[in-house]
Amino acid sequence: MQEAQWNTIEGTVDAVIFQNQENGYTVLKLDAGEAGGVTVVGCLPGVSPGEGITVRGTWMRHASYGEQFKAESVERRMPAGEKAVFDYLASGAVRGVGAATARRMVELFGQDALTVLEEAPERLTEIRGITRKRALAIGEAFRLQMGMRRLLEFLGGHGLPLQLAMPLYRRYGGQALEIVRANPYLLVDSELGVRFSQADGLALDMGMEGDDPQRLEAGLLFELRHNLDNGHTFLPRRKLLWATGQLISLEEEELTDALEALLERGELVQEQVAGEQAVYLQELCQAEQYVAWRLREMAAGEMTAPHELDKLIDRIQAEQHITYAPQQRQAVVLAARSQVMLLTGGPGTGKTTSLRGVLALFDALGLDTALAAPTGRAAKRLGELCGVEAATIHRLLETQYDPHSGSLVFAHDENDPLKADAVIVDETSMVDLPLMRALLAALREECRLVLVGDPDQLPSVGPGNLFSDLIRSGAVPVVRLSEIFRQAAESAIIRNAHGVNQGRPPELKNNQKDFFFLRRKDPGRAAETVVELLQTRLPQNMGIPTGQIQVLSPTRRRQAGTAALNRAIQAAVNPPGEDRPERRFGEYIFRKGDRVMQVRNNYDVMWRERGGNCSGMGMFNGDVGIIEDVDDRGETVTVDFEGRLVEYTPDMLGELEPAYAVTVHKAQGSEYRAVILVACDGAPVLLTRGVLYTAITRARELLIIVGDEEVVAKMTANDRQQRRYSGLRWRLAQGE
């Protein structure tokens, strides 16, 4: 598709060819007068024949449907004249009005029929056969439609995306425009995707004063919510006031009263934590308090070990044809005696063997054990290693619709706990504070909990530094596996991973059987080499299919970032073709056969199981799938997530990204047969030891580093860890 410069077209809607009621995506034929008939596509919910519209956008050529005009903003005018009013009403635009009723309305009220509908619908009873109840219902349907129209005009008039209309309307109904006018900062929401600067500009455009308390409070709340994505569960008061002042160009002292008002109303909480005046969002403070309290209670609850525990462990060893190392046996013993425990260690130290031992112990004790992990790939890997089914934590807890809040919540909580007698969670370093709070709330009082992970990997994307805080607090029993077993030590991947963790650069001079380095100091040449490895060298020379190779990069941007790599890889391994329909969205082209990743949690999305009647809700950050189909006319994209099919409408495509290459952060919790790591220069905050260690430990059979050895050395030396403001360790240590 080729795009031209911005253009404006005015005309009357002649016909609506297609309209998606869920997202408002519309294909219509516009009578543009002397310009003739024009096909217009875009978010135009509720548009009907007979309407006059002015659309601003770009011309483009669709591979199947030819030249189209893509609307980016729209001005809609009510039909003028009796014929246009009749065409509009007869089209079915207003629920309850068909062609016959439309004719009678125009005969009786003329071109004022629409005014009657909105302002005096009871007058419809003057038409024979229309009761008062039906008249009022028709009027209400029309008023709701007018609410959507005005919402669209408001968004377009302020330069906001028309795609916001449907999610706003679903959330707030016919009152959406009034609610947004009253508080534009409601638009700053992860689901809506409006930047704070956009919402702030809208508020100021509408006449809000720069020091209005609503603006000041919105800025403070935004800073705290924004910093959840940086891993902070709170911000020190001084830092919060300074950052918000920078955001909205005010002095810190001007924000004090607004902060106190939020504290007074309980939206924010301030506590003295580890010498800081910590300011929390209320729900984060409650989550931190709950996690600390529940884990302390569980840590204090010693379990009665089974009779002749040593003999039982010996029997398990015999059944598994293995002899546990001392630390591994210690883990099984601790699991028998503790309600909660931590199991940690690097690659090759026997975590999997220890896990199997703990699971066998629980089975011998007759416990119903649930296995879980933060991501789908991690759960699948855990299940394969242990020989039993494992689920993501989200799916273990299940989601359901809450009619009171209008959102989805976890089905299992204090009121409906899990039936499991024990829960084992792998890759716990990825678990953030709110998810741990939800899991703990769903455990029965006597349920056991085993948390497994590697604290040297990158911390969770969400708020908190949970696994590291638990280990360092000393409040929860922990077994640290440190012995690298001989068979594992033969792997250069494992040897180099431990070396990097201790500050030694990986051995790059002598290529080894599972660890290779290809020097490419120029980022462009590095990207070319990655494509060669994926397309030919690894499949042909080492028998590793492209689908089992994952490219990793520390960064999204620059020539060797994931954005550029994905474009290059897609062009090579899945080029355009008549049998590969595609859909352009933002900077991406989504094409049939592409590997893609869900990049945010969406509890509302529906999925169905291939070949079965099973269906469910919820897709989660990090889920990876393959595009199965692209519907040109509906502009939907169907993705197969390992047997779960999800249909993405245009308003949902912002949740998908190409996944031929992903950042190291996005690869957490996953393991791949082969990994290609691109190591080129980038921002120091991304070129860290933790990123390099995490990348190396994602590879199971083969790791290839493509790039600059100086960058690899720089990453090894950079052990700087971004500080996360978290009070969990302090609360656990203090017993609070």
C-alpha cells in the first residue's frame, strides 16, 4: 500500500459496504459530487447512508480492492432535505425504524423528523401503530447514536484518534463525551493509549487553568502509575513532587496541597519505609503489605515432616534413577518441613532435578500439586521438564467478569481459593508484586508454596523486585544451588553464563560446539549476518529450522535493534506473496505466517481452541503465536497461539508486535533451541551484565553472538542495576 499526502473529501454516504460493530471499522461508498464515487475506510462507527461527511486522510492502494481513501478524522453532518432524511432512516441506522416507519415519519414531520427523534420522541405516537413505549425506545436509541457522533466529532476536532470512540463508548456508554469533557485525564490509560501530554493539552485547550487541582492531581497519579513500568512500587515524596513538577511545568511547592488532598482521600498512601517518605498508589501499598504478611505467616508455619523422611527420599531417588547432591536433597527435605520455600540457582546447578524431587515428594504425601509460571512458554517448558501439565499463573487463577467494576478479575481469591494442596512456581524472578498478591490470596490457609528462580536474571517488567527481595530479606527459607554438575560444565553456554555472572567476559576467540561468536562491528553487517544465519546457514548446516531460532537484541531501536531486525527477517523468511495477505498497522506489516508476540495483558480478549469447543478469555504479555489468516475486508488478523486462536480487530493490533527478533527483556522465562544475540553499541542502561546473562541462559543447544566483542566486554563489566523503590524486603525484615 502506498500513501500520499493529506487530503480532504466532502460528500454524502451512498452505501455502507462493511461495518464492524465491535470496533467501528467501516468501508463505505461516498458520493463526492463531481469527484464521483470514492471508497472510504476507517473508524466511522454508526455512519449510515444519507449522512453528509467530510473526511481528512490519505489515498492508498489496496492489493485486492484498489484505490481507497483512509480516513484519519471526520466531520459528520446530519442529513438535510427530506430525501436524505428518508435514506438515512430507511437504512436501519436507528434501531426500531425501518423503511415503512421512515416513510411515515418523513410524511408527517418532513425534514424535521430527526429533530423530533432527539428532542420529542413521544410525538412518534402520532404515527399509527407506534406505542409510547416504542416511541421512547426509538428516541433513546437515536440519542445514544448521537452521543457516538458527537464523541467522534470531539475526538477529531482535538486531533485524537477516532479509534478511541469505540473503547470509550463501551466503557462509558452514552455519557462518554460528558465524562471525557469533565476529566480528560481519564484518557491516559494503558488500554486507550493516549499520552499524558495529549490529555493535558486537551484539558488546557478546553480552558483548564495550569494550576487547577484536577490537573495537579492527575499529574501526581500519572507519575506513580508511569513508574510502575519502571519497577517501582512507590516513589519517595521528594522525587514524586520533583518529577511531577517537571511534567507539568510547576514548582514542587505548588503540588503539595494536591498531594495532601490525594492522601486525605485515600487514593495515595504515605508511609515511612526504610528511611524514605514513601508515597504509594493505594492498591500497591495494600499489595505489598499483604504479600509481606502472608509470606511471614507461611514461613512461620512449620509442617510436620513425614515419618522416616530419609527413607522416603531414598525411595524417590531409586524411582528416578538418580542420587541427589547434598544441596538437592536439602531442597527436598526443606519442602517436606516448610509451608513456603525458595529454590534458587543458575544454569546447570540442578534446579530441574530438585524440582522433580519436590514434586515426587508431594505426590508421595498425597498432595494435589499445581505447577505454574509467569508466561506461556515458561509454563510449557516447566510441564515438559516435570512430566505433568503446568499453566500460567493467570490461567491458574482464571479470569471472570466483575459486573460491579465492569472489568475482569481473577476467579480464585480468598473467597474461592484454589483446590491445590501445593503450588510450585517457576521463573519467579519474572513475577511482579500484584501478581504475587493475587496468587497468595488464592491459596488455602494450609497450602504449600515453592518459589523457584534465578535472582541474577532480569527482574519483573511490572512493579516490585519480588524474588530478590524475598531472598535478601532472610524471612523465607531458601536453598541456593551452587554446584555446577560435570555434564552441565561441558556446555560452553553454561560455563560462559556463570563466568559472565561473576564478571568474566565470555570466551569468544575459540568457537565451541554450542557457543559461537561472529565479529561484525558494523550494525548493518550484523543484521545481514543474522538474516543469513536464520535463512540458510543454521537450517542447512546444523539442521535447526528457522522456527526454532530466536533472535535477541538488548534494544528496540538502531540498526541492530528488534524493529529493524524484524523488518529484515520478515522480508527474507516471509516475503509478500499472493498467498500471504497482510495488514499494515503503524510501523508494522502483519503478514500471514509471521511470528508475533502479545505485548500487554488483555483479560478481555476471547480465544477458542483449534478443533474443539473449548474457549476462554485472556492473552498475556509474552505469548507468542503465528499469524494464521488476515481478513482483507474486515481487516482482522487471526493468530494461532499454540492451538488457541485469537481474532485481532484493528483496535487491538497495537497489542501485537513481530517476534522474529525480541528484546532480551521480552525473552525472560523462555528457552529456545537456538539463540542469536546481537551485540552492537547502544544505550548503557541496556548494555548490562544482567541483560547478557539472561540472553545467554535463554539458549538450550546453541548460542551465537553476532556483533562487537568490545560491546560484549562492556556488558559484562556493567553490573549497574537500576534501583527499584520497593518496601517488601524492609517489611519482611521488620515483621510489618
